[in-house]
Amino acid sequence: MTVEVVTFGCRLNTSESEVMQKLASEAGLGEAIIVNTCAVTAEATRQARQTIRRMKRENPTARIVVTGCAAQTEPEMFAEMAEVDRVIGNDEKMKAAAWSETRKVLARGPDFGVAATEKVAVNDIMAVREQALHLVDGLTGRSRAFVQVQNGCDHRCTFCIIPYGRGNSRSVPMGEVVAQVRRLSENGYREVVLTGVDITSYGQGLPGEPKLGALVKAILKHVPELERLRISSIDSVEADADLFDVIGGEARFMPHLHLSLQAGDDMVLKRMKRRHLRGDAIAFCQQVRRLRPDMVFGADIIAGFPTETEEMFARSLDIVAECDLTHLHVFPFSARPGTPAARMPQVPREIVKERARRLRSRGEAALTAHLDGMVGRPFQVLTETRDLGRTQHFTPVRFKSPVEPGEIVDLTVATHDGREAIAA
């Protein structure tokens, strides 16, 4: 058995899992399962624990190493699990030395166990000040590549525990990012996605403090062979002039933006400690649409945030249409211990679930309208598998007949099933 990595959470975790698999394999870790956890919700942590138990039942001789945001914020909880042999922090997991040390710790064999003093290797993530670029040749089984340009977050939204799992914001130097994108393009990747925890804060701490827009412009200028470039998400209040220039003038920058929106009501946004208001989000979407009329928006929205009334929630429902959102990620509020929101008056659980259901229904209707508008129109689709690809707008398309992954094909949409477009 080779090293297996099970990944939860965001695209950043997906990118880091590829690096970890390479580092752990090079360290000679052997028969091991690495679980790269997410801490964005209590449910994500619960699912990770459930998966760890299942993986151990199915692979009783494998050694299990747990890492990621949940491991960083709650290392003792995972260390107490009998199935877990080692817990590694978010900083350590990206270092070759940590995997060499892990191999030594686990070398004695499962019958001897791991001493309590050796089981946890988690440092103070807030002390980390620099972000290294982690070179990979590509992502196994994926037709698009992810490049981590930033990590951590300096903001303290009241519902979010991620800064305590990722540390403060830090960025990869621009030249290193450009070189990595060029490397991936030369290896045959047609599309690259820039990822991070808060990528619109890119550049803080770097010489000259370049903004995200400058990085995007540099990539498109110095890697002319790259056909498609995306960013994983955007905090609209941090969008800079160069980024707006790219949106309006560069066809290789894909017309899809995923907004870190979270709510549509101003009072809820203030209690979340977000930096934008409802009007800011609407104005941003309108400005982007003027520059790029075919832009498609996705968004994260939380249902049932503490103190949210029905009237407040109605504004989150309404903002789906006012921002013309298409791809909605709905999160029922889940209190994370240690966050200010966990100490606020909670909305009853059944109401939280009901609001999430209504919000998802609104999102499904918006997606259906978007898919209706695609019928009969031509698109360029990046093939992800032999059966499925995505348009420039990140909309999934099901193919009529098998195709080779990693190609960009021209096709016309014939119909849809409410979730995916279906090619003619």
C-alpha cells in the first residue's frame, strides 16, 4: 500500500494534499493514510473523525496521520483517538523534515504504539510569518492545477475558526508564483486556479506589497501559453484596480467569481464582523457585470446565523437575485467553540435547517435559470473526466460521448437536468 491522502474542505487543502503525498512518499512513510481535515464547521470535523474510524476498520494495519485545520485547532481531540498514530500541524505538514520525523516515530510498528510525547507535532501557527511555494508537477487525476499564492487570514469574523488553523496572512513572492504557473503550463495544464485562505489580501508583507491584480497581470503577461486562469474566491471589498482591469480586458481570465458573501442583511454582516455591507456586494457585482457582461457569480451564504430574524434572512434570500448568483454554497450555521458567534443567542436548530433548505431551493432555481440560458449556445469546455467538463463560467457539462480529460473542446449545449448542462 502506498501513501493515501483523504482530503476534506477547500481547494487549498486539495493543493496541499498533493504536496503532502509527495513529501510523505519521499520520506518512505510506507503503509499510511493521511487525513487532511477541515475546521470550517463542526460537521466537517465530525465527518473527519467518522472517516478516520472507517479507514482504520477497512485498513487495520495502516498507520493514520491526521493533519489540516481541525488537527491544528484541536490536536488533543485527534490524539486521543485510538485509531490515530500521529497528529501534524498545518505548518509542519508542508515540510519534508516533519514527514521524515513521522516515519521515524512510526517505524517501531503498530504493536508498540506511539508515545504520547511523540504523537502530536503542532506548533504555534500564529508565529509563522512566511509562506513558501510548494512545487508540484500537477495534481493527480485532475485536469486543472491549483497554485497556493497565500495562506492565513488577518480578519476575525465572529463565526470563523480558520485563522487559528491557518495563522496570519502571508504571501508567496510573485516571481515564484509566475514560475510555478509556467511549470504547470509546460506540463500540459490548460487551466490554473490561484488559491489561498484570503487571496484578495495577497501581497501583504512582500516587498512593495503588490496586490492580487498585479499578480494576475504578471501571470498572464509572462505565461502567454496559459489558456485559462481562475481565482478560487474573492472578498469583494479588497478587489483592486488591476484586478478590475483584468476582468474587463483579459479573455484568459475566466468569467466566474466566487464571492465570500456570507449574508445579505447589514445587521447580520456587522455581527459577523464582515467588512462589506449588502450594498457593497450588489455594487461590486454590477460593476463587474458592466466590465464583463457574461460574468457568472457563485457565493457562500450562511443560514441561521445567531440573532438572525426571519426579516434578516429574507434579505439573504433576496440577494441571490440582486447579485444574480448562480452557484450557491449554503452553510447551515454551526457554532464553533472558541468563536464569538458561539456565545451569541442561537437560532433554534430546526429553523436553521429550514432556512438552509429554503436558501438552497432559491439557489437551485437560479442555477436552473442559468442552465436554461445555456441551451443552444456554444461553449469552450475543459474536460475533467471522460464524461464531464466545465465551461468558462465553471458550469458542469455532461458529454454525449467519452472524451479525453485535460482538453478544451468546443460544443453546444442541448439540454440540462437542473444540475448540469448536457452537450449536443
